[in-house]
Amino acid sequence: MRCGGFRTTYVADDQIFETVYPKIGIAVLGLALAVLPGLLTSYWLDVVNRIGIAIVGAVGLNILTGFAGQISIGHAAFLAVGGYATANLAGREGWPFWLVLPVAGLVTALVGMVFGVPSLRLKGLYLAMATLAAHFIVEFTVQHWDGLTGGVAGMSVPPPRLGALSLDTDARLFYVIFAVVVGGVAFATNLFRTRVGRAFVAIRDRDVSAEVLGVNIFRHKLLAFGVSSFYAGLAGGLLAYQAKIITPENFPIGVAIDYLAMIIIGGLGSVLGSVFGAVFMTLLPEVLRLGFTALSGLSPKLIGAFASIREGVFGLLIILFLIFEPDGLAARWRTVKDYFRVWPFAY
């Protein structure tokens, strides 16, 4: 039985798929995604679409916070920039969605790099406060710049089109969202096999040592903000298409906290952890809502207390994960995978 690591070259060490089994699993997952829209109700299809959007945003935040070590509480602001850029380009300019999404991502990346400038001097909680200030600046802008954002009334977003085909249903939009998910996850996975990705990790682990080794700290920190914000812009654009109308209420500070919870519960510094965290944090409210609805016959007051209990459950889960599984769901997945890899041996 093959048990252990037998890598003899750097190429083998950099392989994403060590065996054929992950490739089979991805093929099965791709087939499942292809047929999934025909199997789900409209309610659960909406939930799955929101999961896909959350995965894109969570991967972007994990690149910045988990891999590059730059704490950000401004992720909701970057989602808003991507959403309003999409609304303007698609609604007012009439651009096709396949051009709108990358341009919205680039616009958001530029905004993110501007707000990333303080990262040269600030670290930890100070940087977190700077990104929090970015959130309130963007929030004030979208509420009061009526000519660009529609103010508190918001903006409508036309459905994306692919030639003569209008992607105006959740089932059709599903394929657009998960095409972006697959591309975003694949890019992020490969990013950390490159010099740039390894420079991000070096800055996170010990920025002084990274600078001594020749890593341009300022450039790579700005690049981390740019890449992260690009992902947030894509997620914001997808959210705009999915919601069909966006207002400042779509991007409260609570959204940024939810994304931080996703990468903490899923696993900091793990692309797969971003996926797990996004799935977990998006499904949890739906499961709680269904549970409260089922119990509403016993006590109608439970429905009224749902919002408060939901926030309490979120906070409790984060505390429990920090105590018992600080590396997140991705670490638990690796533990299970390693167990079956060497089974029935103990080591």
C-alpha cells in the first residue's frame, strides 16, 4: 500500500492533484453543477446562487487577510463599488455582461488599491480601522451621489444577455455565477504557486524578513488589495445581476463581518476554506429560518426573535471555532482526508 510522500521533483511537489481521485471528484462535481438547476426549487436555487457569490467574495477576502495578512473590514464597501459599477455600465451604458463584470472588477481593484495605501504604515487593528473608514466613505458616497448611484432609492440592473438569450432567471444566471466561481477558485489556487503568491505569504509571516529577501513590501501589499478587491468587484457585480436592484441597504457593515466569519470558520489562508466558509455561513441562516418556521406553531414569539438569535448563533460559532478548530473547516477536512489516506494504519 502506498503510504507517505514520494515527491522527487519540484514539479511533483507543486502538483495540485496528487492522485486521480481529486480529478474524478471534480468531474463529478462539475456534472452535478450542470444538472443542479433542473433539480432545485426557485427558493433553493436562489440560495445556491447566493452561495456562489459568497464564494467569490470570500476567496478575495482570504487572499488579502488569510494569505497576505492584511486585516480588512471594508469588504462590503468593495462589493458596493463592484455592484454600482455594474449597474452603471449595464444599465446606463448598455455594455454586455461579459465585459461589465471584468471592468467592474478592475474599477473595484483600483479603489481597493487606493484604500490599501495606508497598509504601508499600518498593521493589525490600525489597518482594520483604516479599512473600516473606507467602508463609511464608500457608504456616504453611494447614499449622497445621486447622479451616479441613485442615492437611497438605488439603481435597477437589467438582466445579462448572451446574444439573443436573456439570462433573466435564477437557473440561467446560475451558470454565469458558477463559471466565475470556478475561474476564481482556479486562479486563486494557482496564484500561491507563483512568486507573487509566495511573496504574499512571506509578508504575512514576517514582513521584515520578506523585505530583506528582496520582496517589495509596498508593491505586494497594494497588489494584494487590488486582487482581493477585484474578486469583491466580481461578487458585487454578480450580486447586482442577481438582485436586479441595488441600494445602500445591500451593503451594510454586517456584510463585511459575515465575510470575515466565512474565512475564519472556513480557514484562514485556505482557498478551500473560503468555499467551506461561504457555504456554511450562507446555509446557516436558511437552516435556522426553516427550523424556526417549523417551531412557530409551538411558540409564535420565536419568529420575532429570529434575528437576535441568528446573530447570537453566529457569534457563538465564531468563538467555538476559534477555541476548538482555529484553522477552520478546511483543517478538519484535511484531517479526515489524511485519516482515510493512511487507513487502516495509525500513522
